[in-house]
Amino acid sequence: MAQNFVHFHGLNLHTWDNVCGFAVESLTYFILYPNAPSKRRIINNFESYKTGKDFGQRIFGYIQPNSTNDYNFGISSEGNSELWLSTDATPSNSRRIAFIG
């Protein structure tokens, strides 16, 4: 999404090192997930680049479109990944809308 269509102040990027495996479950079952990432930072777009092996990442936050419209979302990754979206600010209303793996 282009930044001029969405109002946000940053997204959370959490990275866990020493996660073995390519499945999303390798991260979600990791003993330190979700409370103790190796690194936390704020990013201002939906992109993340990390080189190396044995890591997992999670990008999350709240975005609010400036107008009601149809929006396209997509994902790209070298390993498995999932994209979840909620229609409101409630995380439990999130639904998986795209995945690789």
C-alpha cells in the first residue's frame, strides 16, 4: 500500500534469532515467542529485509485507510509466511488472507 493512502505512525517489527525450520509454526511454537524477541524496532512501511538463517519475524500494528475502498494486500518471502488482517482494532477478529508455504 502506498503511504499516502494509509495513516500510520509505524509498525512493530519483532525478530527472533535461532529459530530452526521454515514453517510458520517453527516461530509460533518457539519458546520465546511472542513475548521475548531478540530485536524490536519500528518500521514505516510493510517491508523487512534480513539476511541469514534460522530466524523468524513478525510485523504487526494498526493501520487506518483514509477512505473506504478496495485494497490489495500481498506477501513475498523466501520461507513460509502468513498475512493476517482484521476489519477492526480487535486482534481476535484477524483472519489469514494470504500465505506462502
